Amino acid sequence: MPTLTLKFKDQVLGEYPVAKGKTLTIGRREGNDVIIDNLAVSGSHAKVDSLEEGFLLIDLKSKNGTFVNEKLINTHWLKNGDVITIGKHTLALGLAPGETLPQTEEPLDKTMVLDTDEYRAMLDKSTPQQAAPAPPKEKIVVLSFLKGGQGEVELKKKLIKIGKDSSNDVVVDGFLVGKTAATISIQPAGFYLNYVQGMSKPKVNGKTVSESVKLKEFDIIEIGSAQMEFILRA
């Protein structure tokens, strides 16, 4: 089973297997699967989703960012030997002998590269200067295809229809998928995924939705052959 090895400098602090179909959360707060007790680490800093296509690392809008092989990332398909840097700690992905990972393309968000030396200097300061807060931006909400489709679908309408009929806002394949299998509605309390019809019911994070469920950022939605991630963008 693939394993993430947590280190501080050369000291091994723990090893964390990445089970198939599971999510490994990383952060400073209690309740994470990998707890890094350091002020440079956000409470909920990052996560690794184990999908059929491989292991997808996602930064959870952390304050100081998540690096893979010295590059700042939003999302990144992990490869054997990749080194994740969070604060001053590292997590290295290792495979058992004979194990392989699927060949995956980089996700739709291209990796951003920052001046690593400048970033390190910021972390080393005991009282780093903080930039002036940027003015608030309107959130853009999208469904990002992980499989069974391409690109992203921006959720602009108050009711988004998902199903195999071409009249839907999001068209997905599947023999048992309903003509309109589900909807996503915008309500004052947030975004809700609602089951409508069809033998194949939608799933959110692996759990079947029989009626309605409120969506949270980075939820994984499965309908038929499609797998999508619910993302909020600034």
C-alpha cells in the first residue's frame, strides 16, 4: 500500500498508509489523519484523495501553501518519490516493491511556481510581515470533472440539472442514470445536491444520496460514470 512518510529535517515522525478509496487529511488541528503541530501549518491544510486514477493532493486554501518538489500547487497528481512540503515538514510518497501508480495527467489547475527562497525566508521569520488584505472577491463555484467528462462547469444558475439527457446543464453517461438524475440548487444556506430519478443514485464522498445533501468544498460527487469535485474559487 502507498505510504506517506512524515519527516522534520531528517527525523521520521510517522508513516501513514493511503488506503484505496479513502481520504487522508493533513493539518495542525486535532481530528486530521496527519497532525503537524507547527504554527506554519493551517488547521486544515491539505488532503490526499485516493481515486481510481491515482492520488490527488489538494491544498485546502492554506495560509502558507503546499509544495510538491519545491513547487507551490493547488492540486497535484502524486507520483512515487514526490516530496510534499508543508511548513518545515515533509511528506514523501513511497510505494511497496512491485507497486505502481496509474499514469495521470496534471489536473486542470496548472501548478504555480513561486520563488522558493523567498517563501523559506518568510517561514524562518518569527514575526513575518503580513500583506494588506485584498478586497473580497465574489466566489466562483464549479464542478470540476475528475473522470467521465472534461473541464469544469460553473454553477451560475439557481438550479443545475445533471443527467444523461442532452437538455441537462451537466450531461453524464450511465445505463441506469435518470434522464435528470440530480439537481444542485442554490439556497440561502448553501448549495444542495438533490436526487431526482433513476436506478443509479448519486453519491457524495462515497455515500449514496437518497434525497438531499448540503455540499461542502472539495466534496466528490459521483453520478453514473462521472466523478466531479465541488470547488469554490476566489
